[in-house]
Amino acid sequence: MHRSKVAIVVVATVGIFSGSLAQAQVGGTGFSAEIVQTGPEGQESTGKMFVGKDRIRTDMTQNEQKIIHIVDNKTQTEWLLYPSQRSYMVIQREGAGRKTPTGSTPKSPCEGMPGVTCQNLGKERLSGRQTTKWQMTFEHEGQTMTGTQWIDDERGIPLRQVMPNGQSTELRLLGMENIGGRTVEKWEMTSMRGDEAPQRAYQWYDPKLQLAVREEFPGGYLRELRNIREGEQPGALFAIPVGYSQMSAPSNDAQ
């Protein structure tokens, strides 16, 4: 189904949590790690992650089928590989990986979102951190709708967002912790909507690796990286193997 712009704005807000292990900001440190995902009843799935220069690879098994996901942040391209079929799919991205280095001019959160415009409303401090406030405007079913984001200047992530449907989310740095011998930042995300009870999720962000190494979601869901081993990764891990044939990507307008 074609997603509405309301959905796109919501995804832009929670993306730091929902896909940050698979969509890491590639820093200067290469590494490999195990991915572990645990459900509320203790069900567990595992995979592997490899990070090289500007490239990320994750190996997971879904419905008993192995899927390899390769991301090239420099060319903004993704590949999905299906080893059992010896085939792959190419996905061209827009506006992904918008992390802004400290002290640089913040990028608009509307990049890669057709039909959505952003207005820079200036600087504000939230919980002691410097942010840039943005107003996002778009048309939906004949109505003009607006939302607001406060983007952290150092991390390039939304610390607060108020969405057109009344939902709001806020990120707060709780402090530093040690996980697996690594010093990481613990973040709390609180989501609020109407009279519903607030929902909270947690993320442990590794500043050196520039990604989350652990995430906890409402309902007992957990994702984390284990056995992290820093070091340069072989270039062959991020290449399409010989003998694979390309598949057509599904249309965005497919019903």
C-alpha cells in the first residue's frame, strides 16, 4: 500500500529506534557482531552484522529463508540478497543517513520526503542539549498539515516531535552505562497520544561505533549486538556474489 505523508512523518520520528541496528551511521570504526532479537515469550532469532567503510551488511533468517541486507551509505543504495535463489534486489534510497557533524549546518529533516517542506525555526535547548527546531508542512487529503521536530545538533536525531495526529515523542539522555565492556549512552524515548498511557522504549548508543548496540521496546521486545569485534572487514562481504541474478523491486504504488 502507498504510505500517506502522515505515516512518513511518523516513521521519520521513530526511525532511530525501529531500524537503527540495520541502518547504522557508518563511522570510522569497522567491526563485526552478532545480532540477537528476543520476543516477549522468549523466542529468539539471531544474525550477523558487518560494518566497513561506508557500508553495512546484516545476515538474518526470516521464515526459514536467509536474507542478506547490504547498505552503501555513500551511494545511498541498498541490496537484498536471497542466497537460496541466488538472486538480489536493488533499492535506491533518498535522504538516508542524515547525521550532522557537530558545528556544521543542520540538514533539513525533509530531505528524501517528496511533497514535505521544512522551515528552520532556530535553535533551542532540550534537556541541556542544543537542537534545531523545524516545522514540517505537507498536504494530506486536501488539508495542510504541520508537525514539529527538534533535531539534536550533535547526533542528528529528533529529540522531540509533535505530529499532526496529536502524537508526540521525546528522547532523553539518561546517562552513561557499560555494556559488554563498552561505554555507551542510554536514551529513553517516550511516546504519547491522547489519553493513552505513555509508551517507553530504551536505546544504548555507542558513540565510537555510531549506532545502537541494544534496544528495548514495549511489550518485552529486545534487539542487541553481542560479541562486537572491531577491525577492518573484507570488501567481498559487501559485494554481490558471482552468479546472482537481479530481481525487480516492487512498485511503491502496488496495492
